[in-house]
Amino acid sequence: MTTTQIPTPARTQDVDPPTKPPRRQREGAAWVFLSPWVLGAAVLTLLPMAVSLYLSFTDYDLFNPPQWVGLRNYTQMFTEDPRYWRSVVATLTYVVIAVPLQLGLALVVALALKGMRRGKGFYRSAFYAPSLLGASMSIALVWRAIFNDGGTVDNLLGTGGWVNKPGWALFTVALLTVWQFGAPMVIFLAGLQQIPAELYEAAAVDGASRWRQFLSITVPMLSPVIFFNLVLQTIQAFQVFTPAFAVSAGKGGPADSTLFYTLYLYDRGFVASHMGYASAMAWTLLLVIGAVTAVLFRTSRSWVFYASEGDR
């Protein structure tokens, strides 16, 4: 009886797994790719900030070398310059008026678009279009013409030129900001689409009205998005410049009613050539925006709801 011998498979040679490059080599490659951003941040952001901080303690008029004066610019700003405080009041008034109106209108339109079944894409694009224009000088000039003497608003309502009335000029600039609500509207709409429909169905079964559903479901679930838009639009409102410059022809009038902080900073730095004073104003604005942002983050703990917190 013959036995058949099963051939054994040829033994494959052991192949070493690919080795990763050393950690130092990987870090070097990462720094090579990051170097354009690091170089740009250092040259275009950090270095100008350092120079501006130095100039804020000097007397510099763009034509002569800066002379060290210590805290004189800051002392003059807070104690000897009434126009500075008028610019602060005008800016704070603008922030208080423009930001809530813009976010409120953006949320209302987002809620309307969410429930819309036909033409949602068209209306979304139409409402977002003004935000694409940004704070351009051309749009601001058109806005000034609409609200000026003999403009569209004057012809329709007969109220005279709003831009020439101290009580209405600032409100005119705020309306331009409110009109450009497309960006926060899109963010609100994205947040609304993430809220589970089951929550509204359960609330409807329990007999909750639309208003109660809005207060008990929409607002808490949308609170992180509201907080994000609030911080973003508040920071932008503190830095508003182009609308006020166009409406007041760069003067901040009438009666300094549209003399926003950045407009007065521009006037001190590039019109009066007091660059050291303007630098001090810029750093003060930076600190104020940082403080306001910190306060918003601090107070958000009491009203912003995150879904992950409910899972703990």
C-alpha cells in the first residue's frame, strides 16, 4: 500500500513590518507644513501688535521718531478727552441696539425657513445675499442715500433725512447691520435642523402650545448656537467702522451721534496723526472686547445647555 505524501507549503520569508519614522523627524515635517502660517502670524500679527503696544506709550505723529511718554496717552484718554467718552457711549448704544435686533430677526427667519416646504433654497439664498456684500463702502453709501434728505425713506414717510438727525443717525447705522442678518440666520437654521423632531411630537401630545414648545425645547436646545452667534456678533459690533464712516462722511456726526470707537480711533491716528494715542485706544478696545467675551462665557454657564451634560 502506497502512501501519498502531501507537499508542505514553501515557508515564506518573514517580512518586517514597516517602521515609523522617528518622532523628531515627524515633528520636523509638521513644522515645515506649519511654517507658512507661523511666519505669517509672527510677521503680520504678533510683530505689529508688539509695535502697537510700544507706540501706545509714545508720542508718535508718523513723521518724527516716537518719544516715550509713559501712560500719558491713557491718562489723556480717560480724563481729558470728552470725545473719547462720546465714542464709547455711541459704540455701546450701537452694540445694545444692533446685536439683539440682528439675532432676533435671524432667529425668526430661520424658524420660518425651517417650516417651509417649497422654495426654501431660494429664500435662504435671498436672505443670505446681503451678508455676502459685507460692510462695503458702496452699500453704506447707498444706505446713506436711502435715509438722507430726499431719499426713499423721506419720500415715503416724510420724516426728513434720518442721517442728519442726532436721534436717528445711529439707529440708521444699526438698521444696516440688522439688514445683514444672513450669516447668523444660516447658523440658526443649521442648529434648528439638529433638534430631534420627537421632542416636539411628545410635547404636542402633552398639549404644549407652539410658544411653550419654543421656550421649553427650541431655546434650550439651540442655546449653544445662540451663544456662539451672540459672542461673534458682539465682537464684530464693537469693531464697526465702514457704515459709520459712510453715513457721517467720516466725521461721526451729527453731534457725534455716530462717532463710533473705531471711527474716532481712525480720526486720531490717520487724520490727526496721533498714532501713539490711536495705539492706546486700540489696546483699550482689545482689553474691553476680551473682558466682555469673558463675561459672556462666564454667564453662559447658567443658560447654555449642552446635550452631553444631560447624559451625565
